[in-house]
Amino acid sequence: MKTRTLLALLLAALGLQAGASLAEDRCRTLMAEGEKLRSDGLQPEDRRRGEDLIRQAKQACRLKGVSAEAMAEASLAAASLLPDQQSLDEIHSVIETLQFESPNSEILPKAMIELANVYFQLDRLEEGRQLAHQSLEERERIFGTDSREYIRGLAILGVFLATSDGGGPIRPNLEDGYRYVREGARRARELFGTGDPTTVSNLIHYRSVLDEMGRHDEAKALDEQILPYLDNIDEGW
């Protein structure tokens, strides 16, 4: 009897694991399809279908046993559909889960930038900038300062710092923003070369900050390093 009971428990556990694995596969598949439709869809109905698939992915990831990373990716994608207090709460929860269960997950700094982006969309710039700083620190800790993730993060932080709230009390920190985007562009060219997706994206960020500073001639001078490679833009956080 004891052997049968142990066997039954083992089979049940394997069944749960298999169910979680299938749910995670479904979650990731739905999310990939949804993200593609949302970003590439030419028609509004295609983009709406993409958003529906992302919501389905989030539901599929709620089964017990699905990895924290898969749940985080689905929650971040769903939260980005509507930047509101619920989205903030969900991303905060994602970050806390990752810090506890997967502190070295590559999704952790991405989640922090997603949260910073939601703060910015809600005109809470100072909180967004703090998260952008934390994201860069996590990129350094997890990937190192020569990594693509860290160098991408330099330029992203620079843009966050250089952004204003449209005439509100929070003013852009153009000098610090310039320092980060310039370093991000320099390091990307040095390590990855001209035309690389991260290099192109960082140069675009660099150009935008130069324009914000009124340094339009310097901004325009970067076009020859950007325009031939626009198909190579790195759109990731």
C-alpha cells in the first residue's frame, strides 16, 4: 500500500510538472504571437488581436509551477497595454518575485525599466528615473559593464534623465542625460561596431538628447552613422 501511495504521489507530481510545462509553453507561444501582432499589425484589429493574445498568455502563466521568468514576461507585456496604478502594482509584484526567486534573472532589469516607463507615462518622472538608475545597476551586477545589456542601459538611462514632464515642475537633467547617452554611443561603437543594432539605437538616443540641448549641428552630424542602418534598430529595453 505504501509503495502504491508513493507511486501515486510521484505520478501526481509529474502530472503537475507536465501541466506547468505545457502552460509555460502555451504562455510563451501566445505572448510571442501577441507581441508580434501588436508591433507589426497593420490593421487595428490585428493589434487588438495581439493584445488579446497577451492577456491570454498572462492567464496561461498563472498555473502553479510555471517559472517566475515566464510569469514576469507575461505580466510585463500585459501591464504595458494600459499604464495605470494596476500596472504599477503588477510590475512591482513581478520585481519582488524575481528578486526573491530569481535574483540573477535577465528579466529583472527589464522589469525595472518597464516600471520606469509606466511611471513616466503617468508623469511620475522622479520615480521613473530612480528605477532607470536601479535597472542600470542590476545590468552591471548581472551582465557586467562590457555587456550589450549594460551598454544599452546607459543610453536608456540618459534618455530618462533628459526627458521633461512637458512644462511641469520636474525639469530635464540634460547634462547627466548627455553624459550617459554619449558614453552609451561610444561604448557601443567600440565593442559592437558601426551598424550594429545596439550601436544604432544608442546613437538615436544620443542624437535626440543633443537636439534637446539645442546642439542641432552635432545631432545632424550623426545621421550618416544612423540613416543607412535604420533597419537594424535594437528595440529592446
